[in-house]
Amino acid sequence: MKLPVARKEIKNFQPYIPGKSIEEIKNKFSLKEIYKLASNENPLGCSKKVKKILNNLYKTFHRYPEGSSLILREKIAKKFRISKEEVIVGAGTDELIELVAKTYLKKEDNIVVSEHAFIRYKMAAQLMGCKIISVAMKNFLHDLISMGKKVNKRTKIVFIANPNNPTGTYNKEEELIWLLNYLRTKKFYPIVVVDEAYYEYAKSYKNYPDTLKLRKLYPNLLILRTFSKIYGLAGLRVGFGISRKEIISELDRVRAPFNVSVVSQHIANIVLDDKEHIEKSLNLVVKEKEFLYKNLDKLKINYIPSATNFILIDVSPYKGSYIFKQLLSRGIIVRAMDEYNFPKHIRVTIGTHKENLLFIKYFKEIIKKKGN
Ligand SMILES: Cc1ncc(COP(=O)(O)O)c(C=O)c1O
């Protein structure tokens, strides 16, 4: 039987490779304890408030969810003092990234993105078969001036991860304003997607942009946030976008009708205001980041100071993939960074103190062994 042929873009498409799962590594190495520091999740898990409601929630499982995540959108809108028509909820920000691409990109169009930006932007453009204008970073930071200058009349989307994954660096408000003003003076109006997946970790850093304020002046901004990181709900797949209502309504037409499950909508709604859990999670990252920095300094290992819950560590002269494999066999999952063209780096999520201690212990053991 002759099967239909997939689009040519699919043939060249490299699927995203997620971090190794705990079960997979447990079986492979016959280990009892596995510590996952690979996917920038919250090591404390989610809020205790979630446990309380789970027992009753099953009663609604036979019903389709409310299609547009209305109650959650209303709650988000209230929190940020905007209207619910300016909010879209997705199955993680991942879905929203793909949704913007599907909504706006034709083959003749292009996106502008920085070289080592979060990889899903390039993948979304590839999927649509359009051109990717990739701009070199400066000091591991998106070079927003060069990115602005690469925009042309076929540019439909500029993607900015702020802070960026995997570098952990962030662009300041004045840099973002420069880009938005420059595009305006050139009369280019691509959608400027500012992906703030790590917003809660970064917001108190000096001159971190207040995009909610900027969106009033620059209506082509689309802000993305997620429940996967500090909220500790990566497994539930919920994220949201904020933009002017014309953009949101276009995205909404492309969105699958029941894209976010009953459970995800309900739980995201409950944790949105859980200040206690957010504060506890943030404090852990602040404290443990210092612990990791101090230990890496002692080992004379370079790293990029991070505004997030992970650190990009330069393990040269070793290959990142070597350190990754060595840690894996000891039950610690981190990420090698070859797909980001950082062959001599690993990315480590900041875990609990116990996890970080073990990471440092094994990391030290691996580099010492090789050195001798
Ligand atoms: C910068 C950035 N954006 C988006 C995502 C996707 O997150 P979500 O779980 O909301 O799809 C990630 C996940 O690691 C990320 O690092």
C-alpha cells in the first residue's frame, strides 16, 4: 500500500529531544535514586493546595473542558489588570510558540531569532517551511541591536527568550525598548514574542523589562509565561500569552478547541495566587544558586551567571556529552548542550540542597578522575 508522503519540511525536521526520564535511567543503570536536574523544573514540586482539590476533581473527567480556559483567563486578566480578551491559555508555552508560527508564517516569510535562543522557535519556523534569520549572540546575550537590523519586510516574528534558555541571561528594558522603537521607525511590525518562562526568577534583577507596561506602548508585543517552572506544574502543560486582543483572537482561531485539560485549567487557577509556594521556591533557587556558584568557583569552573533556575556550565576541556554520561551513570540527569551548539557546556537545573550537593560531589569526582 502506498502511503501519503509527509511534507518536505518534516523530512528535515529534527524533533526536540527531551531530558532523560527518571524511570528510563533507573532501569538502565539499576539505580534506586535518580536526581533530575535536566529540565528546569521546580524541585519542590507543586503547591500543597493542589493535593487538597484532586480528590474531587475526578468527578468532572467525563466532560470536555471549557474550550477557552475561561475561568483561568479571567483570573489571569484580573491579576495583571487586563481584559480576558487579551489572554490566551495553551498546553504549555510550547503550544503557544507553535500557534504563533502556524498563525503568521508563510513560506516566503522569516523569523529573526538569536543563535543560541531556546530551540523551539527555530523548530516552529522550520515546521512552517519559512526562513530563519539567526543572529550571533554577544557575551551569551541576545544582541537586540543586530537582531533589529536583520528585520525586513518579510519578518513576521521576532522571538526573544528573556531570560534565555540555555544561557540564563536576560536583556534589560532599555535594550528591548531600543528594538521596539527601531522597528517602529523602520515601519516594520513583526510580532515581538517575549518568552518569559522564567519571569518569576528574573523579575527582581536590575532593569528586567516590565513587558506588561511596555505592551501598552508597543501593541505588537506578545508576552509568554508558564506554569511549568516556578509553579511546579510542568507535567500539567499550562502556559499563557498576553497581547492585544486582535492578536489573541487570531491565535484563538488556530488553537485546538479543547487544548487545555480540565485538571490543568483547574489547578493552574488555584496556584496562580499561591504567593507562599512561589516565595519558597524562589528562595531555594536564590540560596542554592549561590551554593553552586561558590563550589564551581572553588573548582575553577566557568559558568554564566543566571537569572533563572538553571546554570550553563563550561566544562571544557571536557565535552559536555562526556560529563553528561558520567553523571547519568551515577544517577544525576543534566543536559548536554550539543543541540545548542555548546559542545563544551552542560545545563544544570538548580535542585534541592541534597541534589546540588550530590551534583557537586560527582562532578568533582569526574573531573578529578579524568585529570589524573
Ligand atoms: C525559554 C522557554 N520557553 C518555553 C519553554 C516551554 O515551557 P512550557 O512547559 O510552558 O511549554 C521552556 C521550557 O524549558 C523554556 O525554557
